[in-house]
Amino acid sequence: EAGKQYPGKRLDLVVLPEFAISKEKGEGHELAVRLEGVVGERLGGSVRRLGAYVIVPMILEEGNDVYDAAVLFDRQGKVSGIYRKVHPVADDKGNLECGVKPGAEYPVFDCDFGKLGIQICWDMVYDEGWDALRRKGVELVAMPSASSATLRVAGQALRNGYWVITSTVGDNVTLFSPVGPAM
């Protein structure tokens, strides 16, 4: 049961890095997974046992579309919401990474620890998403990424007055304060 190891304390949020779930090879639909069925059931069961909110980035297939997405599971292991990356990286021919479609909105998720927003990797470069989340009253932005870049992210936390947590492959997980670095 969640929370038994640390009485009086509980884990609120786990953020996995970008592309945490996808098939191994290919583009678009070849890489994509569907949330319905085995993937969603297994992830939901694991999250329920953990007892925390968990952000699971994946190449997500929805109908005929494929997205670089971050799925938010609640403490009970149910899907609480999905953020679809608005700014996928394009190559020199204009093809979007992994053949994905860009998302179109910046949702804010009401969690029991506060209002949560999500940005994914290259979204960090565009002010529009950060600003939209600020206008919607976000308190914490999670940014799963394939990049370990931190300067822009630190600047956005300070500029917008909210916390930002990054999660990247390897050992670069950082929490950025809305008031700047400690002295």
C-alpha cells in the first residue's frame, strides 16, 4: 500500500523523461502505442500501487493521429489528462519528429497538491505555452524532455512565477524555483 514506507510523508508527483513509452523502431504509427488495453492497464496498476500522480511521456496513437504526449495518471491509476506536445521538432524538410502531429492546447490539471501544467522538450523555446499556463493559474509545470538544457527553463520559472520540474534521460532532474536560485 502506498505511503507505508514513510509514515506522514507521501510522494506527490513522478515525472518520467520524454519518450519513456514507445515501440523500439520506426516512425509515426510504427513507434506509437495506444493507451487503451495492456499499456494503460499496466501503467494504471503500477501508478495505483505507487499512490502518486505520474506523468508518462509516450508516442501516443489516437485514432489516425500520433502525438508526442504526456499522460497524467492520478493516484488511483486513472488517466487524469493528456498533454500533446505543441511544438515537435522539425527536420530541414519540415517533417516532424517521429512523424507526430502537433497538439493545439495547454491544459492545466487540478491535482490534490495544486494546479499542474506540462510542456515537452522543444516547447521550452516558445513563450506562448508558458504564458498560457501562467494565465490559467498553474503552480507547477512538469517538463519531460530529451534535452538536458536548463537555462531557458530556469528563466521561465522566474519570468512566470511558478515552479518547473524537468525530467530527462540520465541523471538530470531539476526543480526550478519561481524566485530564482538560492543565495
